Amino acid sequence: MSTPQDFPRIGVVGAGAMGRGIAQLFAQSGHQIVLWDSQPEATTAALQAIGSTFERLTEKGRMTPEEAQAARARISSIERLEGMANCDLVIEAIIERLDAKRLIFERLEDITGPDAVLATNTSSLSVTAIAAACSRPQRVAGIHFFNPVPLMKVVEVIRGVRSDDSVIERLIALVQASGHRPVVASDTPGFLVNHAGRGYGTEALKALGEGVADAVTIDRIMREQVNFNGNGFRLGPFELLDLTALDVSHPVMESIYRQFYDEARFRPSVITAQRLAGGLLGRKTKEGFYRYVDGKQVLAEEPPVPPAGSLPPVWISPAGERSAALAKTVAELGATLENGAQPSAQALILLAPLGVDATAAAAGLDASRCVAIDTLFGYAAGSCKRRVLMATPATRPEFVAAARSLFAADGAAVDVLRDSPGFVAQRVVAMIVAIGCEIAQQRIAEPADIDAAVRAGLGYPAGPLEMGDLLGPATIVEILAGMHAVTGDQRYRPSQWLRRRALLGLTLHHQD
Ligand SMILES: NC(=O)c1ccc[n+]([C@@H]2O[C@H](COP(=O)([O-])OP(=O)(O)OC[C@H]3O[C@@H](n4cnc5c(N)ncnc54)[C@H](O)[C@@H]3O)[C@@H](O)[C@H]2O)c1
């Protein structure tokens, strides 16, 4: 490979998990790399690890032996930071501490030439605050990789308040040439991906805290009921918290909440605070929301739904387009439908609320016979993995059991929740869309970049704006407005970007 024209020599400061990945990536795309760490043994270990990675890639046929040898030869270590004097770009990936990073940038400004670009891989500190240590903050920007760097194909290029446009453009081109997808985000708490990722865990924790369902049930719902173009979430929110570990994720939840001056949408949960204090960190301590034996999650089998005895007739409220589709499924599953203006005295009353709880949807009806079903995602007979029901506190157990049996009649799994505005899937997905819309509204990133970064960086089945468009912006507004009305909690207020596009019949990707 010929030497890239821009940034032929890249310095990497910090040879830990991220520094070594960054060195590998850019050595593979033809740049000369110099690596420095305050701990010489970290540099040695990094060079060894990169060498073994290249060997493995060669064995798997992903690199030729010549390519591996050439890429390895492009990386050298240096004993003093001063060895970065002739670098065109220096990427800092040291400990996540503002004072330590500012000190490195101060030194780099003296060491490097006046045109060198200085970039930080910080995940939570302000790029602008790091740049302020330099007399020329225009040449400083963020370049935020995800772990493991070679495999996580998205990179956030962070525009500090004083970053030069040309610096941002050159970093975008650099990332593109390495085969990764650059997304530009302005320097705001959590940048793009860690900001967009706030909804999933916090809303699931909110539902858990309200006693709506246990963690295992919530995880199953997000994996199996949610369906965007055939895919749910790969990991449930609690499995994800176990994987990242609470000593990492709880402080991030607190930090982003505080940095946005107590924005209600990001409010952390007392549940993770207590579990962190108790040492239930997740996989790495063998116990989190799940237990782990030999690295494997211990999971009790889901009990089968008891078969239906004689089903009561079903009356659906309210009448309308949604209830016509529901009536079709109910009939296909074998129940008798009532068509009267009011339910008979024996009828199971079926509700299909958006954003409000079963109790609110049961207004004016006999709540003791009311059961609600979540109709946000497909629930048609024969084609649905999991259906989700919920009951009011007054619903009699025999009506819950009847609804459960009815909706399991084609072999689908059924969960029954305690009453909740927005069940589980509605509220979690609506929160993800609302936060994605805030990111667009605040011009932190472009709509297409918001979706691409979330799909690649968080592995969601669709980006937040794409989710909103697939379900319909007006539907998301209805869910959020319902939740806002029932709970009075500001976290559920519909975002302005979303509300305007829903009212105007525009896609959530529409920019003004
Ligand atoms: N690990 C991740 O998932 C991840 C993802 C994105 C960004 N980041 C960010 O990347 C940076 C590095 O994270 P990491 O996971 O590679 O950490 P790490 O602990 O694996 O490595 C950090 C390295 O920096 C060295 N170091 C510490 N202080 C130094 C100093 N003052 N001067 C020179 N070297 C110093 C350490 O010896 C260590 O080798 C942090 O800012 C982190 O927030 C991490």
C-alpha cells in the first residue's frame, strides 16, 4: 500500500485497549505509526498483541503474509513523547482524566509542528475543555472509536467549539480511507452514540422500578416482541447492563444526566446505584441481573402457557382501525367476538392502548374484565413470536388467564405485565425515538448519521429516527403524549422535532 497523502505519520499516545486498536487500524490503511505510553511495558504488550492479531488475520486469509509484515513494520514504539515531533496527527488514548489529557495536549503542542492535528479519543470528557489547554485549539478535535477498534466500524469525529472545519474534514477523510464510517457530532455530553444510547437502559430500569415486570421478561420483550424489518434488539437492556458492568454504566448514566443539567429523560435509577454498591456488577462478578456459571448466563425455562379452557366471548374497545385488525386476530385464534355497542356481562374486554395504561384505557368499562394487548408491533396469528398483555389492578385472574390462553393459542409466547403506561416495548422504543429526535433538534448530528451511528455503534435493529419513521411519527407522539399525561413526568414530553414532523406528515429525517 502506498503511503496515504494526508497524515502519513500518526502518533498514538496510550497503548491500552484503544491505542493498540487505533495503531492497528491505521497501520493497515498504510500510515506510519509511532506509539508511546507512560508505561513502557504497555507499549511492548501492545506491539506483541498487534503482531499476534496480524498473524491470526493471515491464518484466516484476511491478510496476505506480505501485507501483515508491511503493516507490522509501519508501527514503531518510542521511549519519549518528543519522538512525535514529525507526526502529522497525534491521537491521544490515555486514561480518562481531564488533567492528564490537558497535560499531554500542552506538551504535544510544543513538540509537534504548527500544522499537526491533535485529536482525543475521550469518550466522556469535553473535547473543547481538552483543547483549551492549547494556544491553538483550532487544530484540536475528537476522534472517538469504539471497542474493539478494528471491528467497530463507526467513528465519531467530534467538533469542539473551536475546532477548524478543515481539521474535521481531514479527519472524516482519514476515517473513510480506513474503511470505517465517520459520523460528525458536536462536542456535547455523550457525543452521539452514548447520548442516543441513554433511552434503552434507563427506560427499562424505570419499568423495572415500577414493578411492571422482572428484568428477564423485559429483556425477552425487547428481543422478541420488538420487530423492525424482522429484527428485535440482540441483547435485552439488562443483559446489556450485565455485559458492560455497572461500575462502567451507572457512572455514565449519572454523568450524562448531570451534564445535561438534570434532564428528566436521562434520570438514572436507584436500582443500579444499589446493585453497584452491592457488587452485583454483571458478568465480570458472575452476578448481575442474571447469574453466570462458567461464563454462561443461568436462565430458568419459561413456563408454558396453560391451554385454554372454555374462552369467554371477547369485546374490543374502542372501535376503529386498530380494533378491526385486532378483531381479525382474535377470531383467528378461536374466540367468539361480540359486536354490540357494550360488552355482555360475561365478555372479556380487550383494550389496545398506546401510551396510556390499562387502567386509563378501561375508563367507563368494567375494569375487572379488562385486559390490554400491545399492538405496536405485529401480533397477527401464526406470524408472531411473542405477545404482551397487561391487566389493571382490578382485573380478575380468570380474565387474565383467559386472555393469556387465547393469545398463546397459535404457539406464541405471552407475557402478562402489571399495569404500565406504554407496556414495555412502547415506552422503551418511544424513549429511544424521543432522544434521537432531540439529538437532531439540537443539531448535534445529521439525521442519517444518527441512524448509522446507532446501528453500528449500539447494534440496534434500526436507528432512532428510522424506528420512528417505521412506526409512524404520529404514533410515537401519541405514545409519548399518553405517557406524559398519565405520569406527569417531563421525561415523556414529545420532542419538538418529532411533534412538528408528525403534525406536518414529514419523515423524521426531514431537515430544516
Ligand atoms: N475502552 C473503551 O471501550 C473505550 C471506548 C472509547 C473510548 N475510550 C477512551 O479511550 C481512552 C483509553 O481507554 P482504554 O480503554 O484504552 O484504557 P486502557 O486503560 O486500556 O489504556 C490506557 C493506557 O494509557 C496509559 N496512560 C495512562 N496515563 C497516561 C499518561 N498520562 N501518559 C501516557 N500514557 C498514559 C496507560 O499506561 C494505559 O496503557 C480513554 O480516554 C477512554 O475513555 C475507551
